[in-house]
Amino acid sequence: MRELIEYIAKSIVEKPDEVEVTEEDDEDQIVFHLKVAEEDMGRVIGKQGRIANAMRTLLKVAAIRRGERAILEIG
């Protein structure tokens, strides 16, 4: 799932080498933290958060297929 987030983010931003995805295990879910360059933040979030919501939806689908719960935090 981490690779999925990283792939999507790197294909959107202008500075793909600054994309960083960290993973944190919470009690019953996995929290992914996505960090990008400051000037690429708008590209990752998108107009009215559409791209961010689409990435979260894809992550949730991938997590459900594995029988897990996952959350994406961008910042």
C-alpha cells in the first residue's frame, strides 16, 4: 500500500525525489503520512481536495482487500 501512495504522488508532483511516505501502526489501523515539497502540496491536494480524496479512496480499497484499515494523512 505504501508503494501505491508513493507511485501516485511521484507521478503528480514536479519534485518526485522529495516525496516521502512513512507508515505508522496504530491500534487497529495503519496510518500513512505523505510528505511532499511545499510547492507541490497544491498538486497533491487538488482543487477542493479531489486528488487527496481519490488517493484516500484507493488506499482504503487496497486496505480492505487485505482485511485491514488504513488512513492517509498529507502534510
